[in-house]
Amino acid sequence: FSGSSVTTGLSFINSGPSYPYGITLRDFKIQCQNSAVRGISIAYASAPKIENVWVNGATQYGVNLENCNQPVLKDNLVANCGDSTHAQVRMYNCTVTTFSSNYISSGNANCLAGLNLELAQTATIQANAIESTGVQILIGNEYTAGNRSNDITIDGNDLENPTGAYIKIGPGYAASYSAYNVTIRGNTMTLSGSTTGAIGIDLNRVL
């Protein structure tokens, strides 16, 4: 997909409130060129799966999911996507999310994040490799009334070379709390090259 007029390479957008079931994307590559904006967008879907897909070069989100139930992203490569206000992968208001064994990498230190979750209700982030991006895992960055996430497990991930923090939760929320029931365990956090001063885990109003 080439050119900024290509808003999204592959788009499955339902207006809601119905939820089409069982969209599966598997075993292909999306190459975004010449400022193509997004790789994949899915909204209002039940049990969508993205598996073994390579998305490269989107100027905004490589993958963007909104208002989805039980999404699964597994064994994908997302590279060289995002900018200072867009993560490489964003999941907004998704429930029972599985994000596992993915590789996310960017040479853009100003990229917002590798993975950005907003309004996440039960999410497992496990055994991923995320490197060379702004914040590796960012939850609750967008200020929205009631933008709380709950029952989040971040387990066994390899996180390398952030600009600010490896894991950051709740920077965009200014009320009583941004997230609760958060489990962070077994993650490896590594610096290399000239990267210095990174924060390991930055929690803001987390119960």
C-alpha cells in the first residue's frame, strides 16, 4: 500500500453494536510505503485473530483494534510503524485480550509505544519481544473520563531500549485510579547502545 491517501491497508470496520464473529487474518505481509497511514484496522468484532502477519512502515498504527471482544494477536511482526502520538499496536476498549509471542520493533525513538492499551478489560500480554520504541507497553495514556483498565497480566516479555519507560500505566488519567488488578512478573528489561535513564515500571494511580 503506497501513499498517504491509503488510510488503512486492510479495514474491517463495523459501526456496532453488532459484533461480526471470527475474522481471521493469517500468514501474509503488509508493506506500507510513501506515508501510507495504517496497516490493519478492526472495529466491533468478536473473536478476531491476527496471526503470523508482518506489518511494516505505517506512519501511524501498524495494527489498530477498537471495541473488540476476545481479540487474539499472536506470532506477528510489527516494525517501523507509529509516531509521537501513535503506537505501533493500539487496542482500545477491547475485552479479554490475548497478545502473545509478537515481535515489535522500531528504529524511531520518538514512537509513542510498542503496544498501547486503552480501556482494557482483562488482558494477557505474554512472551512478546518489544524493542527500540518509545514506551514498550503503555496502558491508559489517553485522557478519557472513566478510562480505567482492569485485570491486566504482563508476563514473561523481553523489553529492550525504551525512550522513557519499559512499562507505563495511567499517565493520561487524572481521577482516582487508572487501573486495578495489575500483575507484572517475569519480564526482562534490557538497555543497549547509548540508551540511558530509562524507567523500569512507571505506575500512575494504580490499585
